[in-house]
Amino acid sequence: MEQLHTERLQISLMTLNDGDLLFELDQDPAVMQYINGGKVTSAQEIEDIYIPRLAKYINPERGWGLWKVSLKEHPSSFLGWILIRPMHFFTLSPSYSDLEIGWRFKQSTWGRGIATESAKAVMEHLLATQQNIKYFSAIADEENLASINIMKKLGMKYIEKLSHPDVEGDVDVVLYSKDTKKAN
């Protein structure tokens, strides 16, 4: 399996057998605050919802999936993940040249630049190995200033406020995007 490395981190695609790691991460209400208001995820939800959703878009050849992030000096440590999939994947019109990037990390990593460092490494890897990526885009709750700050550090610009594409009901998010063909 392909692994990426930064100065501090080891990054590799998660598999459908990593449900225990997803469960572990989602047990902190602070981690889940801007996902669903702080409700922890049950093991049943991981098995019945999260793993089947991941199975629909995981594609190692294209780098789509959840990238597991660990400390390089402690490879068994699990810090969180970076999501990569086409924007609007779960709609009738996915955008294959506009990749959604997202992240979820343990509180112990917050404020240490780990999300930015790992997201940047995954983006650079995909740009070096894939030809058709025109944009990287990310969405977040407009009150999630930490995630919005990461988007800005990744060179993304505010596009618009919109209804969350993968959630039923009126859940508004902000969309940021980076044109990969423009020099920054």
C-alpha cells in the first residue's frame, strides 16, 4: 500500500477494515461538534453507514478514500484522516475533476498544523500522480473557524454558502476551492 511521508507524519489509505479507527475518532463530542452537533457515532453506524459509504468511493488508483494519518515515529498512532473523493459524489452529477478534501482529527492534534500538513501532502501527491484534477474543494460549517483556517492555509478561496450536498434538510456550509491550474 502506498504511503506518503512528511517531516512528522506517515499517511496511507484506510481500508474497509479500519472501522475501529473511525469509531475511536468519533467518540469525542468535541471532534463531532461541527459534524452533527457533538453526537458520538455508534459502532453500528460505522458498520451500517460509514463503511458502506466509504466502499462506494474508495479507489486506491485515483487516491480516493480516507487517508489515515499517523506520527512517523509511532506508525501505530492514529491521529485522524484526510478525505478525498469527487465533489458531489453522492449526487446524480459528481464532479470528477473537482476533488473534495476534508479532515477529522483527534483533539490532541488541534493547533499543531497536522491537518494542514497532511492535507497538503495528499494534495501534492494527487497532483503529481493524477492528470485531471482541476480543483480541490472543501466544505465546513461556517462557525468551524479552525477548518476554514486550514482551507485558507491550503490556498483555497471562499466560493459561496450552500446547503450541505450530502445531508438531508437545511444544513448550510461554506464552500472553499482552489484552482490547481492557477499559480498561487
